[in-house]
Amino acid sequence: MQSKEEIQRKVAAVLVDALNVDEEEVTPEARLQADLGAESIDFLDIVFRLEREFGIKIPRGELFPESIFQGDPDFIKDGRVTPRGLAELKAKMPFADLSKFEKNPTLEGISDLFTVDAIVNYIENKLQAA
Amino acid sequence: MRWVWIDGFVEFESGKSATAVKNLSLAEDVFAEHFPGYPVMPAALILEGLAQTGGILVGEANEFREKVVLAKINHAKFYREAFAGERLIYATRIEDLREEGALIAGTVHAGSELIGEAQIFFAHLDQSRGKQLFGDHNFVFSGELKYLLGLARAAAKPADAASRA
């Protein structure tokens, strides 16, 4: 079993390569889009690299769920995430920290849930389950 | 100008690898301006040729059902310039292929000399937002690129059939 530090180090290396950012920028709280400049196409690149680095399979939509972004009226209403949408996010992203987001669940805020730490948590859960 | 930057496939293994050649002719318009008196193939067009080789490989792997678009070039390195009169060999290999896209590793040789290499990342457009934006028409594998598809299919024939043709 890899230690959390080891996972953090490897995830950081993956992000440095995929997003062409400096190592110092890849802090645990750093948000992939707002802080590290990731674009949507980079998410797939990151998935490819994580699979190779950790020797795992990441099914489509598991790390970066798409369903919530598709504007489903049950989940999103007037630019805000509905209670059902929140429950969906919690179910789909148990690895993300939603405590801050819950206070102001805007549609734009969803991308801020994808942090370096969320990826590390995801990988840690995944390796534990393996 | 036709936007076809490879002359033909010399090897094609479905779902695995493809190799194409590109002869650099001084008669090509691009050499008139790039550069006057110093005919060098623009590196961006070398990447385009490599991407067309790899893009056809990725497209063929799914029987051209997907709209394969170049999403990202992760790394590209060039070791020297390519000049008019040279024959470039674009060799591509599928590193990773999944429903959302594919990763290709490619090399560029002039004769036996390695002059460049790149990692190219393709996305399947329908698997993202493509359908909403472009509908069902497969604009990637149409028109000029259809010609390339023919080349790819011809190259995909068994070796003995190809040598008789």
C-alpha cells in the first residue's frame, strides 16, 4: 500500500506534466481549473496519466462526473445546484470536500470541487479498494 | 490547397500502429515562403502529418464511427530541420485507447535519422459535447480526409495483396 505522501507526490508529478505547471503551484487546495489552468480536455489527459502511474482503471465519469454538468433540471435550477443535485454530487464524488460548496452551491462553483486533494483522496480510495 | 500532409501509408496495423511517408517537394507552396532561399518544412506541418497518420489510426480502430479531433500535443521535440528533397517517415503507435479518446506516440525520421517525436492526444468528439455542437455529420472523416481513409484501407490489406496491387 502506498502512503498518502507517496500518492501526493505522484499525483503532483502527473499534474506538473499534464498541465505544464510548476511543482510549487500544486498545493493540496489548488483547484485544477481556477488555479492550475486546466481545460476540459486536460481532464481526460489526467485520467490517462493517473491510470498509467498507479496501474488502475478509472471508469468514465468516475473521477470527473459529467452527469451533473449536463444541466439536468433536477440537479441544476437557476444556476444553482438543487438539494437533489447536492445529494448526487455527494454520491458521485465522495472524495471531494463539499463543506464550503454547500453554503453557496452555484453551478460555477462545481469546478472548484476538483482540487489536487480530491484526486489524491480518489486514488487513495481506489488503491484501498483494489 | 489540399489539407493532406501525408503521401501514403507504408504500414498499418489496426488498433496498434501506422506508418506514413511524406515527400518534401520544393514545388510545394509552403517552401516559397518558409523560408525564401532556405526551404525548411514548418514544424507545425510535420506535427500535422504525424497527427493525420495517428488520427487515421485512431479513427480506423473504431471503424471511423468517432469524430477524432486533435485535442492536445503533450510533448513535441525536434532535433533538426527537415528540408525540401527529404522523405519523412511518420511512425505512430497507440499508447492508450478508450471511449473518450486516445493517446498516440509518434516519431519522425528522415531516412534512418530521428528528427522529431511527439505525443498526441485525440478526443472522440461525440463522447464529449460534440453532438450538441456539430450534430451527426462526421466532418472529420469527410472530403479530403476520405482520400486518406482510402489510403489507410489499402495499406491495411494483407502484405501479399498490397504487393500484387
